[in-house]
Amino acid sequence: MPLKTILVHVEAEPTPDPRLALAIDIANRFDASLLGVGAELYQNAYSGDGGFDGGYMIAAETERVDADLKRAEAKFRAVAGAVRQGSAWRSGVRFPLAELAADARAADLVVASLGARPHVSQYEVALPGALVLQVGRPVLVAPPGMAGLNAAHVLVAWKDTRESRRAVADALPFLQRAETVEVVEICDSKAAQPATTSRLDDVAAYLTRHGVKATVKAHIAERDAAAAEQLLEIAEQQAADLIVAGAYGHSRLQEWVFGGFTRALLTQTGRPVLFSH
């Protein structure tokens, strides 16, 4: 499916915003439009002695959130003219995760980044991992400060699961433009290599039918390295610009529970990862 609309969460801070610049760059690379979303929720208003100070504190919080959303919109509109296929703005006074998950129905890709600001809450930002599990769209999670993406060399982390199959299909617009694509799987032993290679050959054949020339490699798990660590080492050796991976996890009330592989990819800051769930 081609990328026609890119969605990005725009915060009042920081300025300048590398995540917004990255979303604009991707939109122009794919001749897509850009949907900017502002979302923030006022927090419970309590007085300093622990009692509830209804009117004054609620009014102050409402005013602060309204001002933040106006600053976010102004920041978006100041640069969105650079998007060749046009842009649109939406905002809501609600949890950012809820707003972005709802607005993702209008988008093909969500651009997120690891937070540049420490100690922000779910009232102000949507954590990338939560977005991956919630929005029902592929999510590009970029390192802090990344303002552009040249995905010439792509590494696909394969595991024979629904999530990996979804990730490969969602990544086709990137894979079709890449100079090199390698599909890798970490297998448990040398004895497992033939079956692993057979699976990877199926993936390569699928990609060929979609105009992507890919190589495949079954790597044997190293005793002293977790699968994610080994994959990141492979990405480093190949100078991969982008990793494509399925995301494994689930929500448990307000807690987001991830497998070790997904958690490792979400916390590394070396290169962007395109996740699908």
C-alpha cells in the first residue's frame, strides 16, 4: 500500500522539533500529505496541602493546555508549507495516545521518536511503544534528533509470526525504494539453519513479486548475545539505515508489556525502526 498520509504528534516543546522535520521529509519523499496532531490533557488539580482546589486549579490547568495546543499548532503551521502534497491540523484535549490512535484511521504511517525531554507524562506525550501496540498502523520510531531519513540500506528482522508478516507488507514502500534489502533471522542452532533459510527464501520470493530484490541470511544465535543485540550488531556491520521489525507485546490496563526483543529495539538509539503489530 502506498504512503499517502503521514501522521505526527506535534508538542508545544521543544523548538525546533526534529520529529516534525522528519515527518515532513518522509511526506515529501513519498509525495504524501502530512497530518499534524496536537493532544494534551490537563492533570488532576490538587492544592499543595493535598486537598482538592477545584475552580482555580482546574481553570489554570485548562488555560495551560489550551496555550500549549495553540503553540503546537503555530509551530506546525510555520513549517507545514514545505509539504508539497499539503497538510492538515487536528487537536484534542485528551490523552495523546487516545487522540493519535483515533486519528491514525486517516493515516498510512505514524512518525514517532524517542523522547528528547525527560520526565514527561502520558498527559503530554504518547510513548512510542504504546503507539506501536495501539494505533493499528506502522510506526516509524526514530532516534532523538533525527530530522531526515535516507533508507537506502534496510535490514528486515524476520521471525515466522503474524507481526513479521505484517511488518514486511507495511514496509513495502520503503523496501521498494531501497538500494539493498537483507532479510535475516536468528535461529537457535546450525541444525535449524536449513528450515530457517527455506522460510527466508519464501519471504524473498514474496518481495521479488513486489519489485524488491532482497538477500537472505540465517544467523546462528550467539551464546553470549541476545537476539536483539545480535541483530543490532548485524545492522551496524551492514550500515543499515533502517530496521523493519514486528512488535511483540500487549497492554495490561495502563502498563505496556513488551518482549525483550521489542523492548531492546525500542530503547536503542542507533538507527530508526519501522514497527508493525
